[in-house]
Amino acid sequence: MYNSVRRERGLKNSIDWKLVICYLLLVLFGFMNIYASIHATTDAPILSFDSRSGKQFVWILTSLVLAAMILFIFNPRLWEVISWPTYLLVILLLIAVIFLGVEVKGSRSWFEFGPIRFQPAEISKIATSMVLATVMSQSGFKLRNTKDFLITAAVIGLPMLIIVAEQETGSALVYLGYVFVLYREGLSGWLLTIIGLVIILFIFTLTGSPYISIIILLGLLSISYRAQNGTLKGWFISDLLVIVFLAFLPKICGLLGWAFFEKLKPMGILLTICGLTLPIYAFRAFRKKDNFLWAIIFAFILGLIVIASTNFVFNNILQDHQKKRIEVLLGLKDDPSGVGYNVHQAKIAIGSGGFFGKGYLNGTQTSFGFVPEQSTDFIFCTVGEEWGFIGCLFVILMYVWMIYRLIYDAERCREAFTRIYGYCVASLIFMHLFVNIGMTVGVMPVIGIPLPFMSYGGSSLWAFTILLFIFIALYKEEKKYF
């Protein structure tokens, strides 16, 4: 009797049931909306195996079996032991699919076995998370150590580069979420700042000009340096005047009409000024041993490289459909019937839902199939049209709650492996949520990644179920020590 009571108490208190319930709600809500997105185009009932909803039901049942096996059969310590073999196997699969896989919508990232398709990129996130947790939980590991940092970067970068080679840019972009894990484990916030700076400069160079981008770069770096030194008020007196003068330099040169300035061009003048002042600041940083000033100088040089290479990257590296999507997103082109069709129709669907929505199975955009891929990448617009603002808020809050619980549980763990793995899961779910909903509402380019637990597809549902329940199982083991 004592043992049965102890087992009951352990099962009730050792598992984070809030995470499990959140998972079940998202899966159920996703299943309902998958049927809503296809019901008007088929006479098949919701559980018909000939329809996407019926197939998704099978994937849901098998996912629940996988979750139960992970929780109650497999030893939680197994995942750390098999992390490296699993990672190496996944790398081989990612390479093999380039040569042996089938091409789907321009991406060669799927294995096909009869009616079943399998995407190695989905399970690569599980393997990478496990190896990342294994590497970073080793005794003496420090991200500030060059060797440890390079190993970590290689673990993340290798599958990411192979996935890019498969032309699966969306899945590769999700890997940037690991930056949050690295930041939690001691990486300098400068990396996040540099990533943000690169994105800003890329956008302004495309939408404006390289000259404007350099001005913005100078302004941001000068504010950062002044804020660091506690002399931000002085920025308005001196730095701001210089930046305003440089910003209006092309106009000044045009008004004066001086032949000298016309030959040199404003960009030449700006680069000459930067070239003359940069050694002065470098000497000052060396003499005063000012590491922050060295960081500013490095950021400026990196910014110039980004600005100079933006047009080359955009015109020669990105594929045509990627360039068109970015142009539509940034307002450089308006193509509501072409590349921008998906987003245009998705925004109409979400906007037409209003506050409470049109009602389940009553969405006109959804019923008449105006939005392509509505059961997969654009499942969120089905929620917006039929469930309205309330439905969208419910979905977003469920994801936010899940991410919060993952971080909360991770911080309570004694084992570094479990903590780091928990942050990996939270970061990946956040990136999928941010990018998927962002592209649906038109603030991110359309890159084709699913909404976790809700979008149609077996590979995605299996992968995210395994990813999540491995952490729940690890946390269950951790709670023995609470």
C-alpha cells in the first residue's frame, strides 16, 4: 500500500502537468483548425484517413505514444548518452537528403517512402539541442574560452549550413534561437547587439542607400559609447551636430556646386573622414586600454563590411523567390497577386475575423481556399478568421505560458544538462512562434516554417513532441531532489 501511494504521489507531483496540458490544448486546437482549413474542399468526415485532418489524427495518436514512452519507459539519462551518436546520424541524413531526397517547393529536404515523407531538418533540432546541452554542461566549460566557443559554434553551425544547402532557409533561420541559450550561459550581450545591428544595416542599405546606413551606424555606435561612459548629454552637443552635418552633406555639396566636391562625391568625403579618424580612436583605445572602444571600432568595421556586401548578398546569394519576398516585405515592390499573395490573403483572413471571429467552420477566406498552405505554414490565419482576436490571443498566450514554464523549470534544475536543454526547447519554440506568426501578419518574409504542435505534418509534430517531452522527462528526474 505504501509503495502504491508513493508511486501515485510521484506521478502527480513529479511531472509538470501544466506543460503537458498546454501541449494537449495546442495539439487539439491545431487539429480542429486543420479540419476547418480543408473541410470545404472535401466531403470526407473529420477522421477520414483520406483527408489531412484524418492523417493528422494518426500523427497525434502516435505522438502521444511517443510522449508516454519518453516519460515512462526510457531512462532520462539515456538522452545525454546518445546525444553525440544521434547528432552524427542526423548530420549524415541531412547530407544524404540533398542527393537522395525529393524536391518539394524548391527545397530538397525530404525523404519519401510511399505516402510518407520525412524531413531530417526537423529532428536535427532535437539532436543539436542534446549535443549542445552535453557540450556546455561539461565541467570547466566557459563560453568566454575560445576553444569552447568554437566547439559550440560548430555544433550549431554545421547542421545549419547543411540545411541552407538544402535550400530550407526557414529551418536554418530557427537555429539563430540558440543565441538566447548561449546568452543565458554567459555569452556577452554584444553578440545579440551585433546581430541586431547587422539586420538594421541590411534593411536600411536595401531601402535607402549605403551612405544613409553608414550615418545610422555612426549614430548608434556614438550613442552606445557615450552611454557607456556616462556622457550621453555631450552627445547632443557635439556628436549629433557632426552626424546631422554628414547626413545633409550630399545636399550641401549639391547647393554649393563646387567642382571639388562633385568629383569626390559625398560618400568619398564620408569614407575619407572615417579613414582619418579611425586610427586616432584606435590609438586612444590602445593608450587608455579601453576595451569598450575597441569593441566600438570592431563593430564599425563589421558594419562597413555588412553595408558593402549587402547588395552582393541580396543579388547573388539569395534565390529569386526569397528576394521577391523581402522586396514585398520592405515595401520595395507591391505584388498582391504574385509573391505577396499568401500574406495579402492571410491578412484579409485575420482582419475579417474581428474580435470574436466568424465562428468555427464559417470562415469565408478559409472555406474557399484563398490562402495557400492554410493547414501548414498559415494555420494561424484560420485561427484569426474563425476565432478572431480572442482565438489569436488564446494561442499566443498558450505558447507564452509554455515558454515561461520551460524557463521556470529549467532554472530550478540542479543538472546543467537539463537546464541548458530546457532553454534550447524554449528558444526553438519561440523562434518558430515569432517567425511563423510574423510571416502570417506580414512583418516577416515568408520562409515556410510550421507553427509548433498546430500545423499539419507528422515530421513537425513528432519532432516537437519528442523535443518537449524529453525535457519533461528530464525535469521529472530532477524533481526527485526537490
